[in-house]
Amino acid sequence: MTVEAKNTDLPNRDNESHTGKVENIDTAGLDKIIEKISPLAEVGRFDNIVDLLSLISDNIEFLDEAMLEKLSKTGEDLLALSWTTGNAIRMANANTEKLQEPPRLFQLIRAINDPEVRRALHFIIEFMRIIGRQMKTVD
């Protein structure tokens, strides 16, 4: 597939006349682009790409300083959460690997007296309560 690009408004440094029209253009690059795009256009997938670009463009227009700050804060919160969770998992795994044998039932029950264990259990129970409440409102 070839494209003739005579007398178009595309600028060309070599063949530009005083009227701004282009006499001849090397269309090898344009041919490659058309070759790549034509299968997408034939099956209608190119329309999806154009729609996606429109969606991105529309959303960029809505980004203001406040939105960028919110997105930045959310990103920082997610990073902190993943770091804290990963760190806790690594530490718990290291402490568990040090054990010669698993703790007995009464040792586990005694561990509940530890304020840090109670705080963590309270967190888990609160988390489960909130998830349950959200599940109830979804139904």
C-alpha cells in the first residue's frame, strides 16, 4: 500500500515552495504506520484505541492541583501500607522459623495477655467488622 503525498500542507524542508505546499514526500515511514494500523482499523480495534486516548485526554483536563495532591497522598499511603505489611510478614516469618516446635495451646492463650497481641487482635476484629458491615450494605 502506498500513499501519494503531493500538494499537501505537510512541511518538508527540502521541497517546500514559497506557497507552503509540499511537492514530494518520502512516504516510507508513513507506509509503515499505515501497514501497522490497517489490521486494527479493519476489525474495529483502532476505534478502541482512539476512544482510550479520548478518555485519557478528558481525565487529564480534570486533573488540578488538589486532585494531584490526593493522588500523591494515596500513592504514599499505599506504599507505606505495603512496606509495613511486608516488613511485618518478614519479621513474623523469621521469628516463627526460630521456634524449635510450634507453641502449645496454653502458650498461645497466654500470648493473649501481651498488649501488642491484643492490639493486633483488636485490629483484625475491627477490620473484619468493617468488611462485614460493607458486605451487608452491598447485598
